[in-house]
Amino acid sequence: MFEGGIEVKILGVLVKRHMLMYLKDKQNVFFSFLSMLIILALNTVFLGDVNIKYLQEFANIEKAKALYVTNSWLMAGIMIVNAVMISCTMLGIMIKDEEDHKLQGFLVAPISRFKLVLSYIIAATITAFAFGIATFIFSQFYILGVGGSLLSPLRMLAVMGVMLVNIVSSVAMLFCITSFVHTMNSYGALTTTLGTLIGFVSAIYLPMGSLPESVQSVLKGFPILYGTAMMRELYTTPAINTVFEGAPTEAISLYKEYMGVSITWGDTQMSNGMSLLILLGSAIIFTILAGVIAKKRRISDR
């Protein structure tokens, strides 16, 4: 029992160490938010106008109201993108420690291989959630600045919950992927690829309805799409209710489906409960896989 207490204490020290390493590296922090900056830039220069014009033509509304909806939609997507990219950057610390032969050195301490690897996963989860809260605060001020309204306290809590489940799922999935990466050069290529793809996989660069059916079917195989849809539902519902007041239910459903606020399989629209089950299921599966990999993979083989 005494040894177990020592392991827990060392685990806490390692988690703190990983988080400080991330925060002290300003380049790491910058690249974590690079995808968000790219999305904001694209939205300002091009994508924003496309979505606004579509909404104005679709619902025949003024630009100010269209801005409220489209920016709420955008910020919901950015919440998910940041959660994934910060998790990815944090796990890069494990690859760096491996490349610098520090992982073997940590085992001198009375801590198991499993708990050593777990320290990186916990650090990534905590850091991603902390920065997710900061991103959420930014998103609320951003929406407020373009004429929108703050989310209700209940919706804010729901956003935190959806964000946490997304982060756990993303960290576990990314850990499974990084288990097969051994150098920072390879991990850099992986991060760059992920940063490029994340906007497409979560249907941020282009609305879901503008993509071919075959591409939509592929995207529906990624759990992150359901997390993004849930986040969009939380962010955009107040705006949509205001903008589409008095509009037919069919028109609202059509717009939500086109923008990826709701996901359909055939004639079945996925409810938030179904999307949450998919997200939780993926989080559990990837967490179990991550645990198996962490236990069975020897540090010297990494």
C-alpha cells in the first residue's frame, strides 16, 4: 500500500512535469492553435461569406442574423479542433522523451511502465481541457462581439461535458496512433497531416451538405464528426431558434443537416443521445486499446 502511494505521488509529479514542458515551449503552444488560426483566417477571407450568403438565400434574412448563426457554427467546430490538436501536441512530449532516451530513465523511479505512459495521457487530457475552457471563453466573447448572445449556464455545462468526452476519445485514439511513431520527424509529419485533415473530417472547411454522398458516408465513420455535431447543436440552437422563428420545421431540419448540425443515416436522423453513445463508445474502445498498448508495449521497444 505504501509503494502504491509512492507510485501515485510520482505519477502526479510526472503529469505536472509533462504539462510544464508543454507550457514552457511557446512553439508547441502556437502550433496547437495553428489550426484554429487557419480556420479563422479562412472564415474571414472566404468561408464565412459563403456560409452567410447561403443562409441569407436559404432563409431570406439580414446579414447580422446570418452572422450570429454562422459564427456560432464556426466556434463550435473550433472547440473540437483545438481539443484534438492540443491533445496531439501534448502526446508529442512522449515521443520527444523517447527520442532523447528519457523514458528508460524514468523507470529508475518506483513506477510501473503502465503508470509512466498513463502520465502522458492524463497530462494531455488535463491540458486539452484547460485550454478548451479558454477557447470556450474566447468563443463566447467572439460571438457576443458579432451581435450574438451568450449561451445559457445549462448549455455551458453541456458544452464542458461534450468537450471532455471528445478530449478523452481523442487522447486515447491519438495515443494508439502514436504508439507506432518513434521519432519527432515522423510525429511532426503526423501532426501536420492531422492538422490539415481535421477541418475536413469535422466538416468545418466545407459544410456537410456540400460534400458528395460518398465523402459524407466516409466522414460518418469518424467519431469526431458526432462530437462536432453535438457541439454545434449546443452552440447554434439559440441562434437558429432566433433566426428561424416562425419558419417550418422542415426548413430548420434541412439547414441543420446541410451544415452538419445534425447527422443522418439514410432516413434516420441521429439524436444527441445516439451521437453521445457513439462518442462514449469510441472513447471506451480507444481507452481500452490504449491501456492494453501501455501495459504490453515495453519501453525499450518504443
